[in-house]
Amino acid sequence: MNKSGLVLEGGGMRGVYTAGVLEYFMEKNLYFPYVIGVSAGACMAASYLSRQRGRNRKVNIDFIKDSRYLSYRNYWKKKQLFDMDFIFDEIPNSLVPYDYETFLKRTEQFVVVATDCESGEPVYYHMDEHGENMLQLIRASSSLPFVAPSVTYENRVLLDGGIIDPIPIKKAQEDGFQKNVVILTKPLGYKKKFSRLSSLFQYKQHPIISERLQTRYQLYNETLSYLEKEKEQKSIFIFQPSRSISVSRIEKNQKKLTDLYNLGWEDAKQNFDALQRFLQI
């Protein structure tokens, strides 16, 4: 267990599946020495590492009908579907207080992935060095192209980490964790397809991002192939939805989100004995 990592994919509102899995882990007091998350995965990891059971569900499902969380009104007013100020300021600092003290005292390594808009390369922020700015960096990692504005941090302009490293398994391995548990938000057999929207919308100030968006589907599918090879080598254990529930990245249907969250919890429960065997090998 000392050399086991936890790798968390993004996926917008599909991240509630990850929240369900992590909720079961918290119930079982299962924590990993190394956690790396992208976008929604990083968001769910934050409440997991602060030991706040039920918080992910409250923030991501209970607030979904609040127009400040996700709405076209936000886009008309602020040019962002998700009100990032509401999500990364008002909620954690007022409405559903985040336990910064517990987070900063944690013993687990936590890495958040973002994309550098100038180079088009991934940037990995270790929270041991940037913990005081955690929410700003998770916000950067969660800033989806054309949905939220970029974030400036330490002279870098940052966007969603999923653009360039959607499932950061190789980074976990590079950091010394050869045995990893990976939580995906899409069911078995999923393959990403080329999106025509990536050609229609362009980042004029950051052309490299436009290029990355057009090839993102290839990168994602290559990563899935790599995961399959690692699974055959028994170096990773994968959680992913055991059945298909139609949930989009900007899903507002509370029942669908609840069903996906509960599926994550159930999948974790059903596979927990197998997971423990994997961790003990």
C-alpha cells in the first residue's frame, strides 16, 4: 500500500461517479499515499483528502439546480457555464465550508494537473508546495475550454488538465508509484471520437490549445490502450461505471447524477475485496 497511487480522471459532471467511489473509500478509511487528479477528479480528491464525508455529493448534486452553479444564464452574464467564483469561492468558503486545516495536515501527496496555454504541455502542481493555493489550481485544472476562463498562476496561463493529460497514469508511475488504482468516469468500451466543435472554435490567443483540442481524442484513446496493457500486467486496478448512465459533462438532471454517484459507491463496494487483494500483492 505504501507505493500505491490513486489516479482520477476528469469528465465534468460525470465526476460524481468518482465521488461515489471515494465516498466508499472514506467509509472504509482507505487513503492512498499518492493522489493525482485532473479537473473534476481533482475536485473530488480535495474533499476526499480533507476527510469530509458527504461533501462531494452536497456540492455537486445538491447545488446542481442553483443557477449560480451551472446555467446558460452564467454564460450570458460571465461567459462561463459554471460560475467558477461561486464554485471555488462562495461554496467552499461560506456555503459548504472546506476543511483547509485537515487538508493542509494530510500526509498524502496530492498532484493537480493543468495545461499551460503557451506551451500546450501539462503542468503538475504538487500540493506540498502549493497547498495554500489549492483551490486556485483546482479551478485551473477544471477550466474547460470555451466553458470557463483560463487561470493565471505564477506567470502561466492555465486551462483544463484533461486537454493534454486526461488520465495521468504515466505521471503517477514517473513519481515512483508503479501500482495504481485508476477511477474512470466512462464505462468499459468507451472510445473518444473526433469533435467537429474543436475545429469550429479557436483559441486565437493560444493557438497551441486549438491544436491540442483537435488531437485530444487520439491522446485519450492512446491512454486507454496503455491502461489495458498495464491492467494485463496487473499493475493497475480500474474502477469505471459498471453500467451506462447517460450523463453529460454539463448534466443538470439531479436524478441521473444521483444514480451515477450511487453507482460509484456500489461499484466500490462490490469490488472492495478484490481491491484489497490487489493492494496486498
